[in-house]
Amino acid sequence: MANIELSKAYEAKEVEDNIYKKWEESGYFNPDNLPSQSEGKFVVCMPPPNVTGVLHLGHALENSLMDTELRYQRMKGKRALLIPGTDHAAVATQARVEGNLRKEGMLNPRQELGREGLLNKIREYAENSKTTILSQIRKMGTSCDWSRLAYTFDEPRSRAVNTLFKKMYDDALIYRGYRVVNWSVKGQSTCSDDELVYQPQKSKLYTFKYSADFPIAIASTRPETKLGDVAVAVHPNDERYQKYIGQKFTIDLGAKEKQTITIIADEAVDPKYGTGAIGVTPAHSQIDFEMYQKNKEISIVPVIGKDGKMLEAAGKYQGFGLLEAREKLVEWLKENNLLIKEEDIENNIGTSDRFGDVVEALPMEQWFVDVNKIIPGRNKTLKDLMREAVTSGHNNQEEKKIIINPDQFHNIYLHWIDNLRDWCISRQIWWGHRIPVAYCDKCQKNFYTEEESPLCPKCQAQARRDDDTLDTWFSSGAWTFSTLGWPDNKEELNKFHPTEWMQMGYEILFFWMARMILMTTYALDDIPFKNVYIHGILRAKDGRKFSKSLGNGLDPLEVINQYGTDALRLSLMKGITPGNDARFYEEKVEASRNFVNKLWNISRFILGKIEAEKVKNIKERPEAKTLADKWLLNKLDGIILKTTKELDNHNFSLAAEILYEFTWSDFADWYLEIAKIENGKDEILIYTLKTLLKLWHPYIPFVTEEIWNKLGEEKMLLIEKWPTVGKIHENDSNK
RNA sequence: GGGCGCAUAGCUCAGCUGGUUAGAGCACUUCGUUUACACCGAAGGGGUCCAGGGUUCGAAUCCUUGUGCGCCCACCA
């Protein structure tokens, strides 16, 4: 009887693709095909990568996390399901493609290509990118169910988006309103509050009076907006200004017809800051707009347009750029001795995350989700639902409480909800779910429709379909249930929703987690997931972020090519803790590659000295004959218990370290050396090896599966049972 | 302004609800070509666990103050 021979070193490149193919063909990535097991389900939705490009190391980390968790649960006997998918990433993708077209020399892609033409370009780009991404996910060894592959912009997901929109529209939680929104001049679109990136900048703060006889001085870094001022707000208890509250003044900033300024009182004003008075510009400030809503007596005067230039209401400055208008106005203030102070300050300015330009606050008609309105029949607002899910549990059910790991994000999330304003969901870009609403000019009404060119249901007149598209997070928010059959396939939904686990980076906590909770609690009256694992971001060795502009990025595929997927996965999983950033560099991968090879050589040694037939037949924990045997087996039992416990708590790094230490120091360096000089250790060697392969499989699936296969096992390691510590252990300790 | 996190060996980091000589990887020193592995083995050096104060029989671990670094939110008055 011959022994099994292994090559001297593990060659990842030669085996990984084949193994993945075998796994995929086995059908076991689909829980419906798993051998009958009754341990319950374990469902995870993959955070869908944006189809804006290729996968980076952050994605590799996420795939490692999800797949390790999934494989562990599958081996524990759960019906494990990981749903793969991609995200059309509305603004991000359109901005990317438009940028590329501009680089190729097209000045205005929207104008030159038109809606359909540009959409075709974007679609082409997205499809290419999608294909690449999906093959990369396979390369990572991710055991996801490809039969359930989803895309936020595909047919079933679009149906879910429309259904969801209609439900909210019918409940009047979605409304069309005239509000101050964030406007990107470059992108010619709105963006939500969360899409703003604040950047520090040096600016000048001007303190001045509107006119010589005006009693209160105000300060501003943007005097040009003062042409849109309609009021001055002071704190109601401010003794200096109390006597003026309610008075109206007429001013002339030398640019246009006279402006009327009303002195109003508002709690939002800090009497200690600046002059203790604010010039109120409802059209170009969020806070000022709120004052406008509260005070019926003041009006709203937009002076800045969508093109970023001054409007007609700015009088003689009409058509001027903002900076130009500012300079002229300041000059005028100086000339008229109205400027009191000019100081340099540092403040933050909101810029568009995707287009990069400074975002203007402009008032316009947009679609919003009302987060503060009572939901019909629920006696709660969307905000309430978002809070409840992480505090008392959805509908006050303890078992429907979302656990956030690490828990410091719990309060951050709640604090974010407190500050949450109505969510602007309409975007003036073309790549995305078209808003399913049309307007009838005759009836002056809008109505829900999915048709391109609908007729008004009331008067049968031709109606205009809304041109805008939905914020991409509207579809992402529905991800956990749109991927599981909602609204059509109730069976699938009942079987798998809510999901068990979700992992994501803290940078999209608000974007995504919050919206999933909002959408799911509202639409399904349930939570989207039970546990959220927040991971940090990966940084270069010097602590800087990986970025294209720095050129310090590492391509996961190149790392895999050089070291193997297992090495990459292990290096990503070791040394990470939830919520904290981790550094990633080549030496780490090298160390992991060395370990993978170590495991390979442990197997090579054992298989080289024991007959194949014997190897195959040993399944049970053998008897310990010597002190060393006993020590090793007891230690192994402890390792099984610890690894299981740490994995149950999602302490991936810790579990890996425990295993690493045992495998290398105890088993390889110590016990294997004993086995070289003492006989009768075959059973223990094989049993320990097999147990270790199972314990390691979630982290390094390829090499373990390959060795498992060499052992002559018939079943795949993929669906082997997770090791447990049985009775034998208790008997042993009595000896 | 409000909130959060981090500070442990040269470097990158583990150390959960406090308990024997503080750990790992990489790097370093010396030795070793013993047929599993040089992607290796053996031995070893290296830490006042940021600082001060406190709780405790006992603290890297809990409390408090401070210092340094990082992040989030608010803010364009």
C-alpha cells in the first residue's frame, strides 16, 4: 500500500481555480442543496460593490470576513446563504463615466450624447466593471450563492424599489417639497447631507451694517448672499436687540431695489457669537430656511442660480460669479463706510463627495422622505423606527434588536438620527431608478406611475414623467429584502429574512446601515439583520489611506497571484479588531503564506509516513498512550472550544491566533518532532491534522480543501461538520 | 463647540468581563544543510504596558486628571 505524496511546497496558483470550480459545481453554496441539516439558517447579504471599477483591498477584507463567517456557520450545520451582488452606484458611476468622456475630449457629455446615448455608455461601463468584480469575488474564494446573484439596478430590484416608493408615496412619507438642498454645480444635481465632505478653508469674515441707519451689525463670509436677506435674527432674550424684534427696516445694498429686513427672534441664534445677530438668507442656508418656515412674515429671495451665478434678484450683479459679486459688494460696503471689520478665519466648506466642487445651498422642488411624520397606522415616525431597532428592539421585541459590534457605534448612530433631516431622494442625473411619478399640468397634480409617457388617471391628459432619478441609497436600503424575493416571492422571504449578520465599514454606517433599518422596519415591519460587524479601513504601512492619487494601492489580484488567496485572506483577518483601522503590507501576506506552506508540510510529513488506507479510515479521536499524547489531545480539545467561542463572538483575529500558535508551536515544532523518534503516533497525527483542517477551513479554504482531498476523503471539507469536544475527552481526563 | 477611539518590544498589532515570570508576526543576535518545510529549526536579546493620582490583597486591564495622535457630528455668524 502506497503513501500519499505531496509536493515540497504548496502552489496556490495551481489548485485554487479548480477547487473553486468544484465547490461551485457541488451546488453547496446554495443552502437549498445542503445535506439535510436542521441547525437553522444563517444568511448574509454581501454589501454590493459599486460598479465604478475593480475591487480593492477593502473588498478583499469584506469578502474574507463574510466568507470566513459563512463557512464556519455552514460547517456548524446551518443553512448558510451568502447573497452576492453589485451596486449601480448612481452618482458615482455617472460621474466616473462622464469624467472619462471628458478626458477623451468631450466637453459636455450630457448635451452631446443625450439621455439614451449617455445611459448606453454608462451601461456598457457598468457591465464591464460588473464582470470584473464578479470574477474577483470568485478569486477570493467567497462561497456565495451565485444562483441568487443580484444587482441594485436589475429587474427584480427595480420592482422592489418601485413598490417601496409607491408604499411610501401612498403613505405620504414621500413628498414633493420646496426646500433648500445641497446643489453641486459641477454635477448639476442635488446631493444628500451625508454626501457632503467638509473641507477646511481660509476665508474672510466681514462684519458690517446693511446701511448707516440700520441698528444691528451682522457678520458673514459670503456677503453676496446678503442680497437675498429678508430678516435679521437675534436671540429672544438678547437685551441689546430685544427692542427691535418685530420691526421692519428698508435697506439698500446698492445693487437693486430696496430690500425689507424684518428683525425676528430665534432660539438658534447664539448671542455670544459674533455680533449676536444673523442676517437671514432663507434661500441659501439650511438654518435660515427653517426660520423662514417658522416665520410667515418673511419671504424667500433666491439670488444664486443652478449654474452657480447670481440671479436677476441680485440686481446689477446678475450673471456675476459668486466671488466676483462678493468682491464688488465688499468694495461697495467699504466705499459707503459700512464695513466694520474684516478678519481671517478658518471654516469648513461643504463639497460634493463625487463631483468635488463646493456645494451651494439652493431652494428647489425636490422629493423627500419625511422622517418625522407619523406613519399611517403605526403611531411612529421613521425616526422612531430607526431608533427602536437598536434600543428596545423593533416593536419593543427584545429578539428583534440589532446588535452593533463594537458597541461604541451604537451611540454614534443614535446621535446621527437625532440630527437627521428629511432625506432628499431625487437626483438630477440619469443613471439610476427613474422616479416613478408623473405630473399632470391640467390637474396640477402628480401621481404614481411606472410608464414612460402616461396619461393622467383623472383627466386623461398627457402627463409628464419626472426626469429625475432616485438617490442610490434608496435601492441599497432595500438590499436585504429586495435580494430575497420581496415583494413577489413571499416563500423565499419567509425562509431567509431577516438576515443574521451584516458587515460593513464604519464609513458607510449612516449611508447604508441607517437606511436599511429605515426601509426594512417600515416596509417589512421587521429588522434587516440581527448583528452588524463594523470593520475599520485598511491603511498602508505608514498609516496613510490607500488611494489612487497617492498611488500606493495594492491590487488584491496581484497579491493573490504572488502569494495565493489563502495567504491574502489570513493576512487580512489576523490583527484586525472591529471598528479599528488596520495596516496592510506585504510582510504580513508573506508571513501568512509561510503559514499556509507550513500546514501543507505538516500534512506532507504525516502522509509521507502513514499508509493511505490508514489515513482514510481514521475518523475518531484516538486513545492517548503517552503523556505527550494526552497533553496534545487535551490541548487540542481546548483549542476547539476556544476557537468555537471566539468565532461565535466574531473575534476572527483572536481565533486565528489561537489556532496558529497551536498548529505551529505545539503540533509542528513539538509533537511532530516526538513522532519522529517515537512510534505509535499515527492515529493522533491524522486525527489532529483532520481536526485542524476543519478548524482552519473558514480562514484558508483552498489549502485545507486541497489537503482534505489528498487525504482521500469523499465529502468536501466545505460541508464537513465543525469539530466538537465529545465524550472521549471526559474519559481521557479521568485516566 | 459636542461625541468617540487610540497610546503595550525597533516596526505592525493582540491581550474579553482585573489574578501566577506581559504575548504574536516581522526585524535583530548566535547556532544549525537532523529525508515535512530555509516559505525551516534551536537558543536568545529587547517592554518603568504615554504620564500623574485613585480603587483593590492584586491593574496593561477599572475610575480620574493630563499629554499626544486620529476619527465622527455640528458650523460657511
